[in-house]
Amino acid sequence: MTYRGDYASADFRRSLNKISIIFHDSEPVRTQVRHLYEVINTPSAPSEQTKRTIVGLIYKLCQDNGFKGLTEYDIDQAFAENKQTPQDPGFGDF
């Protein structure tokens, strides 16, 4: 989840590789990882589709690890998008 906002980074790709290794015996997880790679590598894929695919994979990993009562919404809110911070309009130096 740490790197989910920067899916173009090498750290994100390394994390996906680790998932594939750790969950080598889970065909559903490996299938979702392959699907995520396809979505990320499709230039025309909307960023929202990529985000939804990442959340879906994290949700599947949580289910496989026995997390109960967790929803995709919970995962989505765990790392909410950074909101734009107000910039100094230049009125501070009087």
C-alpha cells in the first residue's frame, strides 16, 4: 500500500514482484497481479481504472490473509488522495 500512489516507480514494481513470489501458490492473486500489470501498461487506461485495480488486488490480499470485515472502501480511504494545499497568494509580506 505504501507505493500504490506511484505505480510508475521501481519500488511499486518490486512490490508486485514480491507479491507474486509470496503468493506463488494462489492462482487468483497471481491472476490479479498480471491483470494489474496489463492495466498499468495500457497507455489508454484511465487512472481511475488503475486505482480500482490496485485497490481490488490489495483487497484480495487482505482476504487471503484472513482480514475480516474489511471492505474495498476501507482500503480506498486508508490512503486518500492528497488534497491540494493552499498556496500563499503573496499577501503575507506587508
